[in-house]
Amino acid sequence: MRCLLSFLLAVCFLSALVQSLHCPEKSEINVTCDKAGTQKYTLIGSKYYFVGESKVNWFNAVHICRRYGGDLATIQNATEMHAISTYLISLHYDANRWLWISGNDLVTVRNFHSIATGMPLTYFNWSAGQPDYPNLEHCMHLWLKGAEFKMNNWQCNEKAFYLCERQNDARCWDGF
Ligand SMILES: [Ca+2]
């Protein structure tokens, strides 16, 4: 009897171990923050995002994303850009659906940084002729141009929808 119990415990332990090693990513997660309620994020490519359904200026979009455990999206490479564009098109988002993202050159004109990471942006997918109006348009958004969503700079106090990305809980750590 004791042997059988030990055997069963061992099986349980091993199956739990295997399960923890094989951890399939969920297609959606629910994030709950204090007083802000629960926000559903959807896996798009390798990150979780949600699209804001209200039109707000860029500064307010920064606040709203953070309130729900996210940041305005920082698109870091062509793979992420393509995944987001494909997803937005699958939702039938059209050329009227402009979405704020994290890039801005509010500090130094033409030196775009992410408000989420504080780092200079290294990937851009500007639409033709962008960025323009260097002293007027300091905040970045996505818009549908032709067959895909691309980047534009626009006036930060204008109102648009927004794309939030789940915050990385382990963004920084002690290295000393
Ligand atoms: Ca522009």
C-alpha cells in the first residue's frame, strides 16, 4: 500500500513537472489592476495587446494603458509590425482607425523614443512621406495605408484610438 502511494505521488510529481515545462501560451489573458477593473489582452504574435475603444489624445492614451497594466505599444521589429497589422486588418479596422503607439520625439525633434521603455526606437515602418512636420507632429500612431498598417507622426493633442501592450513585469532587475 505504501509502495502504491509512493508510486502515485511520483507520477503526480512527474506529470506536474512535465506540465510546467510544457506551458502553451494562452490566446487571451485577463489583467486586473486596482480600481481599474479587468482588461482582456489578446496574444498577437509573441506579445499581448488590447486596442482602446475610445478616442483620446496621446498623453491620455499613455495613462489609460498604464492604468490597465500595459504601456502604449512599442513595435520592435518587422515580425511584430506584421503580426499587429494582420490582426487589425482581420478585425476589419479601416483607414479611419488610427491607433496611438509609444513612439514620440517630444524631447528632441526627429529622435524618436518609446514612452514605455525610455529607449530610442530602432525599428520604423513609416508610410510614404513620413515623418513630416517636425515641429508640429511629435507622437506616433498606426494607420492603414494600402494593404498594411504603417507609422505616422501626428499632433499629440489630437484624438485617436490606441494600442496597449502588456507590461513586462520583470523589466528591470538588480544586477549587482
Ligand atoms: Ca505626419
